[in-house]
Amino acid sequence: MSQDPSQFEAGKFVLCARLETISKDAADELAEFLLAIKRDLGEKEPGCLTYRVCQFENMLMIFEEYADQEAFNLHKESEGAKAFWVALETRLQKPPAFEFYREL
């Protein structure tokens, strides 16, 4: 596991992001943002191979797979991702946890 995907030389990698929100309502609101991002991925981000959003009560888990670092950078700079980061500011119980794994 890595905290930084740039450590991977090349190729596919997976991001597992865990978000603990202040309430289930906050998680529901963030889930709406995430599902909107997911709907927009197809044409705009062909290098995002998988984008899955999971929820249990006030916890969210996002499982993302990218073709390479360039695809991940494109995703981070998207309008949806930027809006999501703003929405996170008032809804998180603690900082998000990001884990990156190299595809074997």
C-alpha cells in the first residue's frame, strides 16, 4: 500500500478511499456528489477504468482503478472532483484515508 500513486513506475493502479462523515445525512449528500462524478466519467475520463461507490451508515468507500498516473491526474483536475473536495470540508468526521495499490 502507498499513500502516493506516483511511486508506481507505470501501469494500472487502484485507489481505495475511506471517508467517515459527521452523520449518515452527510454521507448521503457526499454520495450524491460521487454518483454524479461516476455518471460523467465515461466520455470525459477514459483512463478511469472502475469507479465504485459504497456506503454503510456514515461511512463511504470509493474504489477507483486508473490506467496510469496521467488518468488519475485528469480525474483530480475534473470539475466534479474539485466540487467534491469543497463539499468534503464541512462533512467529514476525520481526514479521508487514501490507499493506493499497484495492479499485478
